[in-house]
Amino acid sequence: MGSYEYYSVEMKETENSGKIAWVWLNRPEKKNAMNPPAWKELPGIFDALDNDPEVRVVVIAGKGPSFCAGIDLISMIGELPELLDNEQKGGVKWQLLKKIYPLQMTMTCIEKCRKPVIAAVHGHCIGAGLDMITACDIRLSTKDAVFSLREAAVGFVADVGVLQRIPLIVGQGHARELAYTAKDITAQRAKEILLVNDVYDDMETLFAKAQDMAVEIAEKSPLAVQASKDVLNYCIGKTVDDGLKYVAAMSSNIIPSHDLMEAVAAFTQKRKPCFTGK
């Protein structure tokens, strides 16, 4: 996978189900605040993970005391000088618009990755950190985690994906409350509004449970799991009828498969299936 300035990537082998990729936010001295490398490196990482047939599931987690304290605004000013341009003429705005799209892709690459992505959150999950986890499939946290859709408190509109994704997770009312107030919420509150699936006592337990869930997913048919993610993503904003037509096409495309034959054989032989994704 190579070396990265902001991230580190760790591969964990499973017994018979490929690999679990752990993508670590690795700037612990700054509580993993997202500097320019954080925004530039992730699409390439996820492209590699998406195209690695050995990788079945990805877990995103943070090194140090926090998952992510948000954007490192000071370090990003050099990348976005338009933010401080007092003139703000049309040309300046046009240039800024062009720079926002790649920042959005930093989060969208997680959603577009065919492999399921689990966010394991501890400590602060603020601003850009919340953007990131809402692009993940599943979110877990420690009981001391703190979440905030912080942009309104610093004069920004959140523009890299959270406003589009979080209403689909928590509903419009909770999403608007978080966006308008920019307040912190606890892990317990996050679970109540369905932002996170489960809450654990400490970081060690969180990471162990994230790995357990990743292995549980990895043991299933990669074809079926990845096709399910594709269908779920497609169906957002579509009618039920649109979704039914799409999943019918998806089903006809992946059946028959070696995974299906293996499932039938394992059932008749009363053993655990070993899927290959073929």
C-alpha cells in the first residue's frame, strides 16, 4: 500500500476470509485534525483497497486520543487562499468552487468503495471527522466519544457531504438540529438518534468489536455483500420501483456464482462455507 504522510494502513489476516484493512488517521499529536495530506491521500488509498480482491472489509479508526478533531484550518489556508480574499470576485469564487470538488471526493471515495467500511470512533469526532464517518456503512464508538457538526460555529456551511448523508442516517429533524446548533452530542445520544450502531466502554473493546464485526462480514459472500452495498447506495433517493428494477438486474448479473455453489455445498455437507468472491 505504500507509505503516507497522514494515514497508515494495516492489513489483518482472517482465517479463511481474506483481509481486513485498517485505515488509521495518524496525526495523533494534532488529534488527527485533517491537514492537506489527509484530504489528498484518501482517494488513492480507497481506490487501492477497492481493487484488492483480498480485502473484504475496511475499518477506519484514529490513532491517539481522538478519532478526528476536524479540519486543520490553519494548515489548509495555503491550499485555499480564496477563503481570505476580501475581494471575492467571480473569478475567485470560480477557483474556490473547483477546489471544493476534490475535498468532497475525500469523503465520497469511502461511500463509493465496494467494500463495506466500518468507522470505529473514540474521543472527538468533530466537523470533517463527522463528514467522514457519515460516508461509512456502519459506525461504532466508545462511550466517551463526542460528535459535532461544527461548521456553523465557525462560519462555514458543511460542504463535503455530511449535510447530504446525515439526514439519511438520523432523519431530518436531528440532522437540522445538529447543523444549526453546532453542539456536541454524547455517544449515548448518538446511539439514540441512530448515528452509531453500538457504544463500548473503552477504545480497546471498540477496536476488538470492530474487528469482530469486520470478520463476521468478511466470512459472507463478497459478491453478495458488495452487491448489497451497491444496491443500497443506488436506492438512496430512488422510488421502490426503481430499486426493484435495479436489484433484479444486479441479481441476474451475479447469479450463478462459485459463492452460490459453495453455499449450497456447505449446506448439504453441514459445514461452514468458504467464499472466494467468484
